[in-house]
Amino acid sequence: MRVKGTSASDKKRQKLFKLTKGYWGQRKNVYRRAREAYLAALSRAYVDRKRKKRDFRRLWITRISAATRAEGMSYSVFMNGLKKLGITLNRKMLSELAIHDAQSFKDLVAKVKAL
């Protein structure tokens, strides 16, 4: 009786090569190099998921800062004023307001200035 299918080690190898398809040089077709490259990629992906959150927060703060400076106020004074007024908009939403609804953002700045 002939055996159909493939061995577990072959399946493991094929699965890894499928994951490393598109990598450069031996990193795609030599098992040991492919495994090293794949594990490194997983590690970088984990780190970059954390970095992405950091980068977006920096972007939102930069946008808010630019919009508040255009109104003659610094970012830190603006954020402190919002906190004192009890306005709990997160930075992402403030950034969106500054870009897409400039009038509402100007109204918020005016409220903070009135303190």
C-alpha cells in the first residue's frame, strides 16, 4: 500500500516557505535561514505594533499644536484649558476637528482663551 500525502516535517517546511515567500536570498528557500528571518520578522512586527500607536499620537499632537498656534495659543496651554473645562476629547478627535471642522476647533480654542 502506498503512502499518500507528505510527512509532518515536509508540511512544516512547506508552511514556513509559504510564510517567507518574497524574502530575499536564502531567507525564502533555506529552512534554517527562513526560520531565522521569520522569527525576526515576528519580533519586529510586535515592536512596530507598539511603535505605530506612538507615531500616531505624535502626529495628532503635531496637528493640534499647529492648529492652536494658528489661533495664538500653545498646545500645552490648550490641553490644560480643556482639562480645566472638563472637555474630554482625545487627541485623535481633536486632530480630526482641527482638520475637517476648523470652526468647531476655533470655538474650543475660544472657550479655553475665555478661562
